[in-house]
Amino acid sequence: MLVLSLSVLIGLIMGLLGAGGSIMTTPLFLYVEHMPPVEAIASSLIVVAVATAFGLIGHAKRGHIQWRTGFIFGISGMLSAFVGGQVGSHLPSDILLFTFSMIMAITGIAMIRRRNDLETENTHSPITHRLILNGALVGFITGTVGVGGGFMVVPALVLFGGLAMKDAIATSFVIGITNCVGAFAGYVLRFDSQTLVSLNTDISFNFKIILPALIGTSLGALLGSIFSSRVKAEKLKSAFGWFVILLAVFVSVENIIGAMNK
């Protein structure tokens, strides 16, 4: 019941801000359900991909998704997310959690800072090579530590995709799905000379935990996307940014304590 309740809240934030799903879901699995880090990240990617698809519905109905721009960014991100997933699934747990907490802190700071150049409706033609490069960077981060990168996607879509802010937030849902799919494949697939492709047997999935999280985040994301046009996201984003920073500190401290006790 706790996982379900917290997942609805996570999904609601995703739907309103276009970001925050993986940053919240992975700690939920780590510290509430005590999953190993690699398993927590891989499970989080399943939940966030499905919830993002539900969040996309409300934005698509209002016609804010710019599909061409989203797919240019998303395909680049998906390919590099796969590479990142291969890297992340081989990292020691301590390094993986340290990297995750650093990305969390950077995300929180990015959410708190106001970007004046993003607040004007300065639309223009997409700068395709910049979209591809930024897509690859965000995808690799997503794949390595399981963070969707919404805080990087939205500004990139405004600055390089020429989108208005509301369209950038909506389009980021497309990219969130493609990145999660690529990252998940990177985590669960293994390559060797004998079998060529096989499943990563070091990762198991507890669907008694994943299913309630899926239901909660999907419901929350759908509601958030429906009400996003009625809520001033800027104040919510700032408050959420501070919360993410505190959560990053908590993950870092827990990681240090765990390493010292080994």
C-alpha cells in the first residue's frame, strides 16, 4: 500500500513537470523495498516507461507533442541509452549509487535555477545536429544511472528544437519512453562469443513490487498530464528541486555508511 501511494505521487510529479520519475522511483525501490541497486534501476525503468506513456496521453490530446523533433532526439537517446545501460549494469554498486546521487543533485539544482532564456516564446526551426548530440548525452546518462534526464531534455528542446515551453514538456514524454526502452535493453541484455545475445541473469524482477508501482505512477502521470495546463509548474519545480537535493544527500550518506560497514 505504501509503494502504491508513493507511486501515485511520483506519477503526479511526472505528469506535471515532465521529469522526476526515475529520480524518485529508484530510491523507492532501494530504500523502501531494499532492492539491489542494479535491480532497482532496471525495475524503475519499466515503471517509468509505462507511466510516461500514460502521461503522454493528456499532452497528446491537447496537441502539444512535436513528434518529429521528439523522435530525432529520442532515437539518438535510445541508442546511447543502450550503451549507458551496458556500462551501468557492470559498475560496482558503490560507484553506481555515487553517480546516481551526483546526477540527482545536478537535477535538483537545474530545477531550482530559473532560465530566463527559456521563459520567452522564442520558437525557431530545429537545430538537428544539436538535438542529436544532446539526445545522445541525455540517453547515455539515462542508461548509466537510470535517470530519465527530463531536466536536460526540456531546455534542449526549447533551445535547439525551437519549441515553446509547453510543447517541450509534452514532447519530453516521447523521449522519456525511448530512453527508458534503450536503457532497459542495455541492462538486461548480455553479449558474448558463444551465445551472442543472452539475458542478464544477475537481475531479477519482483512484479509483486513493480506492479503496484506501475499502477500508481501510471494513474498519477495521467492525472498530472491532464491538470498540467492548470497548474503553475515553476513554483512546484523549485520545491521539488530542493527535495531532490535532500534526497541526493541521503543517498550519498547511505552509500558512504554502507561502504564503511563492508
